[in-house]
Amino acid sequence: MAIVSIKTQQVTFYDADGWILRAPVSTGTSGRETPAGVFAVLEKDKDHHSSLYDDASMPNMQRITWNGIALHGGPLPDMRPRTAACGCPTTFAEKLFDRTWIGCG
């Protein structure tokens, strides 16, 4: 399970024993807000490029909705709140990618 805190711009992943991974994130901006809810991984792609955002590289992409919401690696803006783009550190996204499967949520 993952919990994204929009307030603290952090994601924490848990297994049955407690939290296992934590990292800073960048959540959606106005008009492209990060949705609240419970989601499962629908699709995974190690070397994904966006069809919505100018072919932007989205390494270790894990799609959680069919309308463009996904977890993926990318650079984080320096400012707070980090709401200019979505993503999490690339090394974190890679670790996460290797610990999930389609249907997990």
C-alpha cells in the first residue's frame, strides 16, 4: 500500500510489517491534481514516454488510472510545494517498480 501526502509532498509504501520505502514526490498542479482514492497498478513500463506531455521520459512508470495518472521517476522541483510536475526520484521509482506487480494496490 502507498500513501501520498500532498501536504508534505512525500510518498510512503507499506507492507504487512510497516513502512518499507519513503521518498519525496511531486504531486499534480492546478488542473492536473493528484487524485485521492485507492488505486491498483494497471500497467507497468520500464522505459515509458508520455503520450500526453511532449514525449516526456517517465522511467519505471506504473499506471494507476487509464486517464493519465501514474507513478514514475523524474526530476523534482526544488521549490515547495513541489507541484510543478509529477514524479519521484528515479532511484526510488526503480526500487518501487521492482516490488510491485500489475493488480497490486
